[in-house]
Amino acid sequence: MERAKLTALEVERAHRSGKRLLLGDGGGLYLRKQNSDSASWVLRYRHGGKQRWLTLGNFPDMSLAAARIEARQARVLLDKQQDPMRLRRAAKAEERQRGSFKELCDDWFRCEVEGRGIKHPGVPRRYLDKYLTPKLGRMAAVDVTPSDIARVIDAVKVRAPAAANDLLRFVRRIFAFGVRRRIVPSNPAADFSPRLDGGGTERPRNRALSTDELAGLFQKIRETETFGGDNLLAMKLLLALCVRKGELFGARWEEFDLEGRGKLGPVWYLPASRTKTGEPLNIPLVPAVVEWLKVLHVVGAGNGYVLPKRRQDHRNRVPHVGPDTLNVAMSRVKHGLPHFTLHDLRRTARTQLAALGIRSEVAERCLGHKLRGVEGTYNRHDYFEERRAALEQWTKLIAQAERGERKVVPMRTNANPTSRKTVPR
């Protein structure tokens, strides 16, 4: 029997010597010592015309006998024309992916969001896809630390404090789910608070654009060649219809009666599944809005969505226009106005409806709000015709601003059925 080139005693002495060395055991197996403290077992072989060095393990954690067994198994793979280094890398990649934070996020979303029928699942899905999985998704869930979470939140709260608070709430729920399922031993976000670690205490926004600001904004949009006509129509519809961005972006043509074939005339039947209140809302469509929608119908070329997806989304987040599309387009408009968000357009609409003299209950229903208190309990009137008249006035005001008529003074007359008794000013 051929005698092995190395013995356990020789290996031990070589390791204690503190010298850099490379000792061969035969069959491509070597003890490699690159510094005074550590030594490792490596296998030298050729595959695909290239020489490779495969680390089998560290000495003394792996003995000489164990190293020979590992080397023999690797040579068996080589006999089968398989590269042991490539197979090991693939196994490690699979191991890293198993139990990853992305998997935890997906499990939480499937069980806690979709499984419980949360009304707007697109909101948490967006936070997962935009902020969490790109930064932490490949990490093992058990390896995510409070400092990892803090880095993600810190990057968001500088520009979007409210989003940072929402992100923190989602992270805490995800890890709480993981603790309950025994996927992770503890919640690394448990001690975080919105005030100290998130975007801070949230205060109600009060930003609303004046008619003069609207006129200036439309002018700057016209001067921005990259804004696009479909974005302009989307913005005007948000203003004129007083709806939330998600309600408009998810709208399908089957929800609309543009020709007014029913007794309500032209109307948008917004289903309960897509409203914040959980109740359906019939939104009257005034002539100008109908024309804007017809333009989008032609541009959409038969797509089922009013605002269809414009480019391929590899994450396939939503089947319609992306939630950030209009935000990005608006960020390119150098309007010079004090900061506002797209959601502030709803506050703008509500403010301008009040300026037009529209009764409060009518204006609130224009925004799809429930009436509060006792009145909300007993008054079930939907003010459809009053809302149509109010939205007619408001849309004319938008058209005036778009034409550049900055000094717009709404007229309040007794002939307006939605106005209080006032005199023209």
C-alpha cells in the first residue's frame, strides 16, 4: 500500500511552526499556511482547461483524515465532469436565499396582507419593493440587525418623513410575524419609534394651491417638454374629480359611462373595493372631464386601464401606470412654488370648492368623504346633482387656470343650487 505523504503529527508540527508553507498529501490535496495563525486544506485540480484551488476546510477544525475524505468526494465529482467549486457556490447561494429577509417579507405579505384581505395591498407591496427588499432582501432574516434597519429608514426620512414612519411600521409588523412563526428569534425593530428613529411626529399637512399658483404651475408644465400630455391629463383629472391618486391610477374603463346612457348621465362608478371608505361612489362627469377621458381612451388603444402601464416593469408591481410616474414627472417641472405633493391636490380642490361657496356637505361628498357625526348617521343623501353642479364650477376654474388666467375670482350667485346665499364679489 502506498504510504501517504503526510501524517497527523507532521501536520500538527507544521501548523505550530508559524511559517508560511504548502505541504502536499497527494492527489492534489495540500495543507496551505498563508500566515502564522491559520492553515487550511485545499484541493488543486483542473476543470474546463483551468486550474482551480478549492478550499475544503480549516485546520485544526478539519483533521487530515476528514480532509482526505472531502478531497476524495470532490475527485468523484470531477470524474463525473462536474466542477466541485461551482457546485459549492451554487449550494451556498441557495442556502443564502433560503430563509432570506425577502422570503420573510413575501410570507408576511401573503399571510398578513393578502390573507386577511387588506383593502389596499398595493401600499405595503410598494414599500417592500421600493425600500426593503432592494437593501435587505438578500440577507438572511436572522442576520438583519437594528443598524441595518436604521440605515434604510435614515435614507428615507430625509426626503419623506411620513414614508419613513410607514416603513418603520411595516418593518416592525414583518419581524413580529417572523417571531410568531419562529422564523427569527427576536424583532430587531421592536425598540424603534417614529419620533426618535423614523420621520418624527407627523403633523397634518395644510398645503393647498391658490388659483394663481395653479395658473403658474400649468404655465411651467407647458414649458417642460418632457412632462407629456398623458401626465397633464392625469393631473387635471386628479384636480377635477377630487379623487385619490390610487383610485384614478387603478381605474378601468368598465367603471365609466362616458356617454351617459344611464339615468345619472355621464358617471364614474367607483367600486367599493377601491375606495378608502369601503363604500361605492358615483362620481358625476362634467363635459370637460368627459373630453379629457375620451382623449385617454384613444391614447390607450384598447387597454383596459384609463392610465395603462407605459413601460415594462420587471417587478410587475401594478398592471397600470406606476405609482411614482406622475411624481417623477412633476419633479422635473421647475415651477418655483412652495413644496406640495400630489395628495395636496385634493386639499386644493376642497379649498377651492369652499372658495366657490359650495356647501360643506356637498364639498365633502365631492371628495368621497363620509359625513361626520349624527348627520353622517341619518343623512344618506348622496348629493349627486349638487356635486355635478359643484364640479362643473370647479372644472371651469381649472380650465381658466390652465389658460393662464391667474387672477380668477369665483362668482357666487343665488342661482347656484350648491351655494349659500351670497352676493357677487
